[in-house]
Amino acid sequence: MAHTGKHLCLTVTANITYKNQVLLVFHKQYKSWFPPGGHLEIEEDPESAIYREILEETSLTKTNLLPVNVTYMPEEDIFSDMKGKNLLTPLYLDIHEVGADIKHVGMRFFFTSNKKEVASLDKDIKELKWFSGMELNSSRYNLRKHVHFYGITALKLSQQENP
């Protein structure tokens, strides 16, 4: 787990749906369910980080995922006069405390998956589970408020993408 700063770190999370279910991973250290994700490495852009974290924690690749993106992306190459490209845009951006004098800036990305089979390569991930809306709303899993919110939001967005 790399940190991009002493008191402020940049993080990414992937809210991934597959047919009316959202994928969460159980993190050993925090003893809690979260969407796949983690810290940006030093000199890493958010798009590279989100796909790296997804691969490490779920074994899903970029080809398995369709970004749910309500942001307009230009069709033309607006960087043809210089080296550059548009990056995948998070749908939500937040800042939250994770410890004494440590905050995370969370970039929340949303995807639909064409593959249900997942497996983690990350030793900190104890379990992976596809959650239904009913399970997200259940007190059984003791989900944190933001995990519940982003999970329900992912389900709503995926239904709009795939009516």
C-alpha cells in the first residue's frame, strides 16, 4: 500500500456491477467490505491505478469492463497537437479521514462487467462477493454508509445503462 503523501493520499475505487449485483471485497486489515480499489502509486495517473487495482483485487481486466460514464468525452483527438489523452473521469470525488491526521481523496469510478468469475491476487483481500440490492440494504453485512451509497448508486447507474 503506497502512500502519495504523509497526510493526504489519493485513492481510487471501482464500483463494478454484473447483472443487478455489485462487487465488494472483504479487506482483512479493516475487517470490512469495500469496493475494489486502493492507493495511487507515486507518478501513477488515476486511470492506470483503477485498472491496476481492479486486476489485483478481482482478476477482471479492462476488456471485461465497460465504464459507466456520464461525462461527455470528445470524439475528436483534442490532444493531436501535443502528447496527451483524456482520462477516465470518476463520477464522485470525496475526502475522508482514515486515521489520526491522515486523509484520503477518494476517486469513485463505476463499471459494468461482462464476467462474473472473480479471484483476488491481493493477500489483504479475504473474500469477494457480488451483492444484490437487498443484501446492500441488509444490516447483516454492517456496510459503511459510503459503501452502501456507492453500491446502490452503481446498481441504479447500471440499470440506466442496461435497461
